[in-house]
Amino acid sequence: MVSLKSLVSLGSQSALLVMVVAAAVLRSQTADAQSCPTELTSLNVCAPFVVRGAAVSNPSLDCCNALQSVHHDCLCSTLRIASQLPSQCNIPPLTCAS
């Protein structure tokens, strides 16, 4: 039969493994969160295309490459947060016409 000491040791090892995996996941998420601002900064090359009144009608290759390098979660989170700003600043919601 398995002794109580063996069960406690096995439980401790399992708990340690769970903690190590959780720490690795958190570290990965933190690294992704820290790289997001850098990724978004790379989109500055797209400014000539997205600024209202810009004479450029098509994005440059640099812009397309920068957009492709931004992680989907980073861009979506940023857009979601930006859309919440008006309500958090107690101003009317933004409405955009096409």
C-alpha cells in the first residue's frame, strides 16, 4: 500500500507543478502585455494612410508588414479599451460614419 508520506509528497509535487505552470503562463502573458506597446508603436508607419485628409489612399508595404506583425490579441484589446474611453471619461460615446 501507498504510505501517507508518499501521498503527501506526491500531492506536494503536483502542487509545485501546478504553481510552476501557472507562473510560466503568467510570465508569458506579462511578456505579451509588455510587447504590445512596442508592436503598436510600429504601426506609426501607417499614419499617412489613416490620418483624415491624407493624400495616400493605399497603405505602404511597411504599414502592411507592421500590421501583420502585431498580435491579434494586442490590437483587439487596444481597440476594445479605446472604445471604452468616452464612457470612462464621462463624455458622449463616439459615433463613426463611414
